[in-house]
Amino acid sequence: MLRAIIIDTVPPDKTRTQAKLEMEELTRLVETYGGIVILEVLQNRGRPSAKTYLGTGKAKQAAEKAKEMKVDMVIINGFLKPAQMKNLSKMFSHDAEDITGKSDIPVWDRTDIILKIFEKHAKTQEAKLQIKLAKLRHEIPKVYHYQTGLFDKERGGISGTRGAGEKGVEQEKRHIRAQIKDIEKKIEKVKQTQSNQRKHRKRSGLKTVALVGYTNAGKSTLLRALTGKDVYIADELFATLDTRLGSVWIPNAKHPHGGEKIMIADTIGFIQNLPPHLIESFKATLAEVQEADLVLHIIDSSDIQQDLKMQVVDEILIELVGSQVPIIRVFNKNDQQLWCSKQQQKCISVSAHKKQGLDDLKKQISNNN
Ligand SMILES: Nc1nc2c(ncn2[C@@H]2O[C@H](COP(=O)(O)OP(=O)(O)OP(=O)(O)O)[C@@H](O)[C@H]2O)c(=O)[nH]1
Ligand SMILES: [Mg+2]
């Protein structure tokens, strides 16, 4: 099991509690990847150091401790600039003589670890293409005159540029841009096929309800509870990367047939502090949300950070669908702790796990059709 050190800085406008909770989330990401956090470093700082993210003294101290504790990977809960990555790689490297910048210890930022998990969980061609695109977009600003460790050949990525000089760096960037164009074309084809399928569904009068929410809120469990669809459910982050569809009968007395069949779409979960290019890369998958007739925003009501997570999802939803699609908040996991704000209209409380509250939810879906 990979032994990780996780690192962050805490600016004055963030409370220590908030920073701790963010570190807990990063720990879950490391665990989902298959690692274990053995060391945690938080430093109060106005902003990360341009050279070493942590202040130089603190970074040196952390590197010594990490060596002592035989750490295999360094993960920063922010976005790393190439110079920061290079300097940290050198500092944390077990091989003190290596001044090439190539580290025997990978130094990743938050986006890197998320992309690694995506790579591990991706099953379909669509997901794999989107992840490749996100990875390349994330890598472009990092192309530097040394290998990042994340994309070198033995790890199955693009070639490194160590020692290649300015010309080589430009060449590498051009190569990446060409790859991006190629993948974008392939994704466009996938999008077209899916768009045709959606049009076909719409023409035949089938409505679609999209399940959207923070990762691990219980979207897939709800899809299974409502439709019986056998989808992957796990207590891990980003278990679902592709849109999966199931169908459910929604009773409606006003309907000539006493109800109607509706498609339910499970989607990729969201997380805080995502770079916009990552969401942009998943546009093919998220098109299902944009074209849905109704969005159910699934919230884990047993989560102490539900308000913050709700806000993260709200912000992404505004970007994605604006006010075009009606949104209903569904508070899930009510078998653990009932929490449902009285002020919130259209607030529904369910347990996808115990299949409680599903009739109420169906009524709400039917009212919105
Ligand atoms: N107690 C309880 N646990 C639930 C409920 N719904 C889901 N879970 C658990 O929450 C965890 C995450 O469930 P998923 O359905 O995979 O969550 P998700 O939103 O699809 O997660 P991602 O695909 O990773 O974004 C699993 O361990 C589920 O068993 C519920 O109503 N009650
Ligand atoms: Mg899921």
C-alpha cells in the first residue's frame, strides 16, 4: 500500500476546522486510490510559497520526516505550479544526489490524484477518452524541462521532456495540443451518438430525470432503488464515471395511462476545488444533465459538510443548466440522521439504502412533469 504525506496551507480566511475537513476529504481520495495517509502537514500561510508551496523551512522539515517515515508519495491539496513541483520533488527525493529534478517520489496535486482515481475507475470508452483529455489539459502548463513523473513513459503517459530545452518544451506542447485535438474529435463523435439517442428518446415521449450530486451522496444507490438497475455502488469517491440509465414507472392520475415510464440517469459526482478544465472535459457525460427534463440534486444528509457540498453542486449546476431545468433537492441517507431544512421548498427526505420515501419522491417527479 502506498504511504502518502498530505500537505496544505491554511490562509487567514479559512478556519483550521475547515482545513482539517478538507484534509479528511483528501485522505479519502488517497484511500480510494489505494494509498494510506501516514503524515499530514498544515501550515498557516497567507498564500502558498511560490517555490516550495509550504515555507522553505517547513517544507524541509516535512521532507526529513517523510524520509524517516518512508513515504512513497507527496500530495498537495491545491494546484501545483511547475516550479513548486520541481522543488518539492527534489526535496522529498530519497536520492539526494539526483539534481535532474526527476524524483523517485511522485509529487501530485489535488487534480493529479483525482485524475488517477478517474483512470482507475474508468470502464467505458467515453470515460477513458474524457479522462485522457482532462489529463492532457492538466499537463500542458506543467510541461517543463524535466519529467513530472505523472506522465512519463513507464507510467503509460506521454514522453518526458527532461533536458530537452526550450525548443523541446515547445515541441512537446505542440504534440500535446495535437493529441488534445484528436481526442476532442473522438469525443465529438461519442457526443453525437448520444445526442441522437436522446433525441430518439424525446421523440418517443420519454422524459429523463438526472441524478446529480456530490460524490458519495448515494446517486447510484437511488438509481438502483428506483429502477432496479444493477449499478456499481461503493463507499468510495468517484465510483461512477459514466452516465447510466434506468427506467421507472411514475404513477400519475392525470395521465391517460395512469402514469408514465421515465428514464433516470445516474451521473458522475462533483467535488470541491475542481479546476474548470476538468468539468469541461466531462461535457459529453454531463450533456445528459443539460438535456434532462428534471434534475434531482442528491444530498447526503448524514454529512456534517452537507451545506458546503450543496453549495459546490449548486454552483456547478448553475454553470451547467442555468435555470433551464427544474431542480429538486433530495436529502438522502435519512436512515442515518434526519436533516431537512424547513425553509427549503420541495425538500424531500429519502433513504435510497432502505428504500424509504421513494413514493413521495415519485410524486414530486410526477408533479414536475
Ligand atoms: N446509510 C445509508 N447509506 C447509503 C444510502 N445511500 C447510499 N448509501 C451508501 O453511500 C455510499 C455511496 O453510495 P453510492 O450510491 O455509490 O454514491 P454515489 O453518489 O453514486 O457516489 P459516486 O458515484 O462515487 O459519486 C455507499 O456505501 C452506499 O451504500 C442511504 O440511504 N443510507
Ligand atoms: Mg455513483
